[in-house]
Amino acid sequence: MPDTVRKVNYFSTSVPDKPGETFRVLASLVSGGVNLLACAGTSHGRRAQIDIVPDDTRRFAAAAKKAGLTFSQKRAGFLIQGDDRPGALANNLKVLADAGINVAAVDGLSAGSGRWGAIIWVADEDVRRAGSLLRAKAK
């Protein structure tokens, strides 16, 4: 079965790099009924960046506003899911590399039960072309 590729929106926020901060952000979103497709976080000195990929952008925006959370403007990326196999992620990255599209960031993982998934971020000016090459579907 071929991989499915979906264009998604993601948002970033910066929080103090201390215990409980990511939980605080996620708990606020959960209480607003937000379902996440992905979440990633990295430390940067005394701060941490949290990247959120919500299933429903409008619900996310409402929950974030209600909780007083500040996020970056929405940016686009791609959620890829499929049957786990050797080269699953590499094959998708090769499509972009062959077209001269630079990948700004990628997070991939096995989802268990023979499935895998990844989020790929590209520069704003490459979103349309990358989406076409990956055969991404809009939500």
C-alpha cells in the first residue's frame, strides 16, 4: 500500500526549559478538545521550543487563545504515513532532494503494528511544489 501524504499546519511556541512546561501547554490544548497529529520539542539554552501539529487548526487556535498561549503564525509541513519498510522515509526525502528542495526539519518514527510516520518541514516557498511532488492531499 502506498504512503499517504497530507499537508498539515504547524505552530511553534517558546517556553522556559523547566519541568512541567510542555505538560502545561499540552494540558491547555487537551482541555480545549485539540487532537494532535504530532508534537516535538527541543531545548535551546534556558528556553525550549514546542512544535504542535493539530488535527483541526481552528479548534487549536480557539483553545490556544482561551488558554492565553502564544504561538507563531501557521506554517505548513507534510504528514506522511504508511506501512513500515526499509527506506520508507528515505524514499520520500529522495523525491524532494532530486527536485532540489531542501528539508528544513524531519521527525520520523515507527508507529508499531507495521506502520511508520513522519513530519517533513520545508521552506514556505517550497510548500506548493513539495506537496505536488509528494502527492499530498489537503485535509
